[in-house]
Amino acid sequence: MYKQSLSILILFIGLQAFGQITITSTDLPNATTQLPLAKKDSAQVDLLSASVNAQVWDWTDALADLQLDGESTDFVDFGPVAGTIGEADFAGSEFSRTSNLRTILGFDLTSFLPQGNGGADLPANAYFSTDANGDVFLDGVTANVTIDNIELGIRVFNAEPTYRFYSTGTLGDNYSTSTSLSNTILVEELPFTVPIVSYFILNINVTTEIEIDAFGEMILPDTTLEVIRYKENSIITAQLTAWTNALGNPVQINPDIIPADVFAAVDLNPDEVFIDTTFNSNLYRFIAKGINYPLATANVIGEEDVIETLEYYVEPIDLNVVFDAYPVIECNTIFIEQLSDGLGVTYEWNMGDDSTFSEYGNKGNFFYTYDALQEYEVILTGTDALGNIAADTIVVDPHCWATGIETLLDETDYELFPNPMSNQFSLQLHQTFNDKTIVHIYDVTGKILLKKDIDPQQTNIRFSTESFPQGTYFVKLSSVNGEVLMREKVLKY
């Protein structure tokens, strides 16, 4: 009895201790962190509650329907400061990240700027340093900012003081951090003049309370790891204010004294330009050992934990660039079947006729029409989010399969029967040839379904179409030199 009770006690203690990991500096982002993520809006996953007992976040079923493509994936890309837009302003930083403000900060300037950037995420670089404890601090960001219809270009926002962004820790730890991100916009940089005003200041204050309040096992479609949860509650205040210099001292200007016609001349609403707003941001970051980035991050709205966006780690997908191309019924036209796969892939098409274009993600199949009947070399090159490059090449020979094309045989020189047909048909030739001939059977898109070589003296050729679905098909007999001898339409019922 004693041994049985002891065994149960040991098992109980083991279950309680499961997952109580400690995050150290080696588990946080650094200059070499690069990994793929999946993104899902309004994800229906259970964040569970704070607890001192081990929990299991099993999100496999909730995320199973997400199709990983260029629209639903992102790539975490940290790297050196050198070579980035802000390398001069953040020369003392240790590493940087290239992305957009929403992804980097958990919120975007466009959420409170009037029609800022057309509603698109603002491209940005963030700059980080590590302190003696191994915690990662945000030194500042550079972002390409648009306010209403005014393009302000690249702006530098220094974090004063630096903001504790990623932290070492274990269950029960809590801390707070705050910063002010600001940028000065000189009147000389604007496409209009504003009386009295010397400059504007765009300022964002962020105050965050963080608590490591839960631990356990997280089960994702590709990964299962032990995690601890960082619950982060932020209050964010954004202001755009006008200033002037009076006797060498900065003085804030009341927007009401600026003439209304100044803004009307450039179609601006002063009530929207001079922002002063406060909002809350709630994040749950699940951090595991050795990933060097949160395994999952949920951005929630309100107290009901309604998830606005969820990002989570996915295993990299091997880049596979492959496509098929063949002529179709329309003259000079080919059909491209995109068969590639990869994560965050940008595809570059070279159609062989001096026409090139690019697309992000596999956008599917398409038709392409050339100006002339000749061979073309089509090249598809893909570059994925990890920097891998692969390519595929096909030589296409578009033709004109339209009804009425000139053929060398008269209708009296052959028979095609039965037509319509069921599961087979025959081609009866009333003459022989000195060399072999070739029969192609196409579907209505021009895809070759069957190719058969015919001996010179063979006059009766039988074809099985049992695997063909009901529909319309085209039969072409040609010489080895490509001369079209006959072309007919057949129907399968």
C-alpha cells in the first residue's frame, strides 16, 4: 500500500512539475533568428486561464483548415543593423528586424492615423539591444509614414527609454516597461505652409504590464513544445501636436488658431490630423526553449479574449518550383498550370517573349497568348522566405487549333467512328504513308491526353477512352515534320 501511494505521489509531482521551464537569453531573438510563421485572423483557439498547474493548449483542430500560402504566412527576419535604413541612427544597436509596425509592435500607426498609408501596414525596421541579464530591449524603429494623403517618407522613432521587448523569466515573474516613440516633422518637409507652426511632433507612449502566468504544453499542427505564457497588457497613447519656437523655447500651439483654409487647400480635416487617442493592446506570447521567438502570439480584443490575430510557428516547407504548360484551342495561346509549393514564395515569370512579371504566392493557373507562332522558353523562378531559390523551364510551341485549320487530308481520306462514342473509337485511314504519323488527343483546354505513334502501313487505329470523362475532345493526325494531316472533334457521352 505504501509503495502504491508513493508511486501515485511521484506521478502527481511529476505532472505538476511538467513544463515549468525557464526562459534564458539563449531562447530569445538575436541577430540570426529566422523562422516561418502562420497567420490566422479571428482564430477560434482557447487561451485558457492563468494557473500554477500545467495546462495543454491543443490547437491542432482549430488550425487544421488554414492553407499555408503567401497570404497566410510570414517570415521572422532578424539580422544585423548594417545595411538597413536606420543603420546610422541605431549604430549602437545589436540587431534589427525587417517587417511592418503591426507585426513588430502588435499595433500599427494606421490604427489611429487618418487614412494613413491607405490602410496598409507600414513597412518598418526595428532595432534591438540586449542587457546584462539577457533581456532584449527595443531601441527604436524606422517606418515609412503617410498621414492622410501626405507622404512623409522614412521616419525615425527613438525609444526613450528603451523598451523591454522580450524577457527572460519563469512562472510567477512580473514586470513593467514603458517608452515614448517620437518623431519631429518640420514644416519645410510638408507640401504646404502652415502659419505660426515650425514643426509637428508625432508621439506614441506605450506602458506595458507583463506577467508570466501559465505554463504547460502547446500542440500546434507541426510542433509540440513546453511553453510558458507571457500576458502583456499595454496602454498606448498617440498624439500629433503642432509646435513653434518663441524666444528660443518650444511652445505647443492650439490647433484652433491655425486658419482652416490652410488645411482646406490640401483637402485635410484638422480634427483628424491633430490626433490624441488612447487604446489598449493585449498580447499573449507563448515562449519555448530554443526557438528564439515566441512559439505563438495572440493579439486579443477586450476582456473576453476575442482573438484578433494569431501567429504561430510552422515547420519550413521545402521550396518546389514546377509548372506545366501546353497549347490550347485558342490561337497562339498556352495554358500554365502552377504546381509549385513553398513558404512565402515570390515567383518570377519569364514568358520567353521579353515579357516578365512577378507574383507573391501561388496565384493559380492562367492562360497566356503570344503574338507569333513559334517556340518559346518559359522560365519560372521562385525565391522563398528563407532565401532559397529554385527554377523550372519548359519550351512551349503554341499552335492554332481553331476549327477551319488547313489540313493535308480530305474528309474522304479517313473515317472517325463512332462519333459520338462511349469508351472507344477508331480512326480508319484510306491511304498509307511513307513514314510514321502521330495522333494526339486533346481536351477542350488543349491539354494532351493521349499521344500515339502510327506505323507507316497501319490504316486502322483503335483508341480507348474509358478513362475520359464525358465531353468534347479533339483528334489530330500529323506527320513527323509537324504537318497537320487531319483534325476532328469527337464527343463522348
